[in-house]
Amino acid sequence: MTPFVNRRRLLALLVAPAMLAALGGCATMPSPEADRAALLKRAGAYWAAVQANDRVAAWAFEESSKDPKATLDAYLKRGGITYDAVEVRGVRSLEGDRAVVDVYTKYSLPLLRVKGQEAVAEDEWRRIGDNWYHVLRRSIMFAPG
């Protein structure tokens, strides 16, 4: 073989892994705009499932669904709120793997005979792997016995 071919092969062996590493790094770090868009898409899908009272579908978006100690059965026992309207209004903050989304809700508490309440909530989300997951708020009022 000629020295030219050997240098060419050596260059290919050195450059190819560096290019793959560079491209791989780009693939794991989405742009801030893409990150916000992915978060808003997940939040919209989650709240659509909640509003439709599809708690099984909503469970797939919950951070606790990734915890082996948490169960779907326990999640399904939560509730008591019905949502008449939900609107994901935007990302309030996004830092690393944590984010807060503003969500407008019009809701009722049928067991308490409370109807037509409105609120804008700061809804917390956490990135696990490549996806965003909803973080359930813990309440001492509704803590399991």
C-alpha cells in the first residue's frame, strides 16, 4: 500500500469517532426552543387526559409512574376534582431537568358541592431521560393514611 492510503485510512479512523461523538452530543442536548416545545406538548397531552378523566393515560405522564414503589391503583384512588376547562399557557421556568408550566383550570369539587372555580397553577415538571414528567404535589390534607 502507498503511504497516501495509510494516511487517509488513519485520518478516517481518527476523525470518524470524533464526528460521531460531536453529533451524539448534539442529539442529547436539544435547543432551548425544542426543549420548551417538547415540554408544552407533554403538558398539553397530560392535561387533556386529566380533563377527559382518563386517569390511566394521565398516569403515563406522572413522575411517580417511574417509581417502582408507586402504583397505578394508588394513583387512581386520588381525585375528587373534575376539570371543565384546561389551558396550558406557557413555560414559566426551565432550568436543567426541572420546569414550571402555567396552567389555567376551571374545576369543580363535586364531593364538596363546589363548582366553577378558576385558577392559574404553577405546574411542576421534571425531565427523566428524554421525556418530561408531571410532578404530583404532595398535600398533607390528602396524604394516605
